[in-house]
Amino acid sequence: MNIGIIGAGNIGGTLARRLVDEGHSVAIANSRGPETLADLEEQSGAEAVGVEEAARERDLVVVTIPAKNVPELPDNLFEGVVESTVIVDTCNYYPNERDGRIEAIEQGMTESRWVSDQISRPVVKAFNNIQAGHLLEYGKPAGTAGRIALPVAGDEAGAKSSVMSLVDQLGFDPVDNGGIDDSWRQQPGTPAYGTDLDVTGLKGALADANRQRPAEFTG
């Protein structure tokens, strides 16, 4: 797979390493320019590129940046990008720690629906509820007892299936979490967030989620 990653923080950098190790061709970008990613490029084997290049001619693009920075992405970022390109959103909304108040999310829009609206493309929500260190180190072969499960939400069946296959390849059991408007079940403050649950445990956590945001995740 030819994969672009926009964002070189903990999750973006970890995905770059893991995906290269799995044989994918990976390009990674940040807001400061490819010259600032020389160390990551050397360590991971991913190619450091500009933001626009990370979105061009890819099978899949991961957007993994702070929520507050999503509106600052180039307006033409996905202009001319074929509809079959799968876009993965890992963003989490932290109004008090980092992002400030985003009114649409405060009024009940899921984080990923908001991201989708900002970039004018459908997205699949994944890789947002696991710690980067665990994503790097805790992947296990399929069938391993206690294998960590990760939720995947999206409206387009083909795109979601592609991401679920990638989750499995990285060593985790994918769990279908419905459409993008169901992705609130894996947002910060829910039982599925920041936990290392197996399939049964994750399905229970998703079912037990409360739509009301905890105070620490409310702006």
C-alpha cells in the first residue's frame, strides 16, 4: 500500500515505523517542512515530504494532528485526489488541554464528522484510542489470546474494510464501531478510550459508552 501520513507526532511517527515494517511505502509530513523530519525519516524508513505531497497518489492517507490544526490544512489538500483514496482520522478533541472550544463538537457533532466537514472528504476513525507506545509494541499475531482490539468507524464499507485489514496487519483485532456518527463511542472520556481491551471487552465498552462528554473533555 502507498500510504501518506499528515502529522509526525506520537501516533503519526509510530504508524510510520510500523507500516514501513509491514512492507508499506510510507510518506510522512508535518507543518514545519520535511527538513525537520530527517531523524524520523532515517529511523523509520518513511519518506519525509510536504503536506500536499503526502496526500497525492496514495491508497490511504492518515490525518493525525491536533484538532485545532485541522482547519489550517491547505484548502486544496485533497483536490484532484481520487475518491478511492481512504482517509483515516485519528484526531481527538482536548478542549481544555490543547484545542480550545470547537462549537460544533460541543453541540454534539462527533470529532470525525467535524474533521470530515473541514477537509470535505469522508473519513474513517481509527487509531485514536490507543497509546502510541502500545501501538508500537503490543501488536500480536491473529488468534493470540488477549489480543488488543481497536475500534474502527466509518460510513463507507470498502474504506472501513481496508482500515480494519490494516489494523489486523499491525497486530490488533479490528472491531466495527458503526458509522462515523457512532464514533463518539471511542472518543476521549469513554470506556473504550485509552484501554487495552480484547474483542469482548471492547464491544462491551463501546456498548456502555455515554454520549454526554465528561467535564474534563468539555470546553
